[in-house]
Amino acid sequence: MNTVSRVLNGKLKGSYPAVVRKAERVRQIANKHGYRANAAARAMVTRRTRQVGVLVPNTPGNRFTHPLAYETILGINEGLQRAGYVMVMARLDDVRGDLAKQSRVFEEHVLDGMIVLDSMPREVERRLEELIPDVVWCDSNVWRDHGCVRRDELHAGLLAGQAVVDAGYKHICMVTYPAEHRDHFSTQQRFSGVRQAVAAAGLKVEIMTEPRTGHEEERAAAAEKLTPNTAIITNSIYQALALRSAAEERGLIPGRDFGLACCDDMHQLDRLWPGLARATFARYDMGLAAANMMTRSLDHRTPHEMSQLLPCVWHDGQTLQPPTNPSIPTV
């Protein structure tokens, strides 16, 4: 019976031919008799649901916050599925408020653990650890010796800063977020990395305001800084796209009329803008690492492993090449 249970619950991992044949025979008999595993019955015996939550900062009034998180969520889902767990999405508002007003995710014992994506208000962080016994912090402002996974954002900034210096640019600007949106740890760490690399070359970094759509004065001011001797480093992909749009409105092209580098990446850039010079890594792999950390802790009933800083590498692209046409259209 133990072998049957292990087969039907997906826990028989043997690869010997005899083991594989026995497992297949068990599944054939189960299918013949219409057997389906009963998760509710299993939970009553094991006191575990084999469900893991993924908390994102979206709210009903802000449903599309941080769409890049989808790449990470795909990695989390893959890692949980491999280990026999089910992913359950939760929103920021599911944690806020009195326990009686929260979703069933927290009212009932639905989750064995929770993976938290992105930055959360401090009160939400504290509340989570009261409600959920096992939490992994992924790409989050929370950083401890154990139970955290994030990209090495300081290294991303260092790579971008060094690439701009190596390309020979002397005037270097970095696009920053408005003060009200600088709440994620990566913003400061990327800037620190850029500043270190640039300072080592005896240069300075000028701060530049993000050119927002619909703010013509900001877009015009940004375009005025775009000269053949200037390299712009953006914190995010969205800033790089916004800057390219503002430049192209005035006939300026990254890599020809000014240099452009980015500290961030997303999977779609391989198709949409492969030439962007950027610090690259796979968000999918970050999600997979977070899921593996969670499931190993749950399966072995052990504390979380040491926190992981995931490396990134530099993609040269074409946007840091010396300009081929020194003439600058009038802005």
C-alpha cells in the first residue's frame, strides 16, 4: 500500500525499469477504476494542503502593477508543480484589514507557505508572518540571512556603469524615479553600483528626471541632454522605452546620437529590442529558485536555506556604440 500511495501522490522517483513498470501498472489500475486523489482527505491526514500562495502588490484599484512579475510567477509555478504543490495567487488587499474581512486564503488553513513578490508595506510584512508559518521573500525589500531570493542589483548597476565608462562616454546621466516611487530596494542599489563604477573612472553621475508620457516639458528637457558625448543609464526597462520614445519624437536614435544602457531586463526584449545594452538575467529562474527554497523547507520540515543573490551578466547590444552621425537635429 505504501508503494501505491507514493505512485498516486507523485512521490515515487525511482528510474529503474522494474520501478517504472510497477508505477505504470498502478496508474493503469487506478485509471480503470476511476480513482482520483482526494486532496481534502490527504490534508486531513497530513495536516498540509500542498498549496503555496504567491502574494503580489496588486489591488482592485491597481490591477496591473509590475507586469514583469509574471515572468517570475511562471518560474514559481513550475518549481511548485515539480514538487507536487499547487500555486494560489493572493493580492495585497487580502492581507490588509481585520482577519475576519480577509479572503479565505488567510481565514482558513489554505496555505502551507507563502512566496512574497516585490516590496510590501511594513505592516503587511509583519501581518504576513503572523498569518503564514512559512514565508519566502522574492525580489522583496526584506533581506535576511535565510529565506530570501533576489537579483544582485548592486552588481547590475556596476555592470551598467562600467559598460558606459568602457564605451568612452564622459557625460553620464542616470534616470531616476519620482520620489514617491523609489520604494523598491533595487532603485538605490542600482544607483549605488553605477556611481561606484563611474567614480572609479574619475567621473560623476548626473541625475535625470524620467520623461513621463503626457508631460511635454519633461520630455523636451530630457531630449536636450541627448548628445553624442552623453550616455543615459536607466533604472528600468520602462524608463529606457520612454526615453527612446521621447528621443525618436525629435529624430534622435540611441547608439547613434547618444548612448543608452539599462540596469534591468525582461524576456520580451529579445524580440522587441535586442539591441538595448543592459544587465540581463532570467526572472523565471528567480521564481524557480524561490519555489525550490520553499518546497525543500516544507518537504523536509527544516528552516529555510541561506538567502540567494542571483547573478546577472552584461549584454552589449548596439545602444552604446559611438555615434556614426555627429550632427544633432535641432530640439
